[in-house]
Amino acid sequence: MAYIKSLTLLKTRWGTCNPKAKRIWLNLELIKKPTECLEYVILHELAHFIERHHNKNFKAILDKYMPNWKITKDKLNKLNL
């Protein structure tokens, strides 16, 4: 089972994970963003537990659980970190 290790002020990313250690770190700034952005980052990091790289299998996981992930990702990328 994966768990969120900490909420911290990451300087260059919204989230990161270590699948081997089953840990996820989220940027504390996500609290100020729309809920769907937080959901996208959590899903993105959890998807890395199944598929390490951003390949078609990874994108298929995102498509399955959040069909509008590309729109949400674009929205998040337009927001300040």
C-alpha cells in the first residue's frame, strides 16, 4: 500500500514519488489549487507505482481513471508553483 509521506514546499514540482519505498510527496501549494489538480497529481504519482515511465501504458492508466487528465494537467501547468 502506498502512502503520502509528507506535504512540503517542493520548489520545482507538484509531486514526486518513490515506488520502491511506496512513498509519495506532494507540494503543499496544491492546497490552494482546484481540487481536480490535486486529484490529478495524486493519480499521476500513483500511476508511477504501476508504470515508471511516461509512456503509452502510463497514459492509459491516467485515461482510465481520469479521462480529462490532459485538460487538468494543462490547467495545473498554467498555475504558479
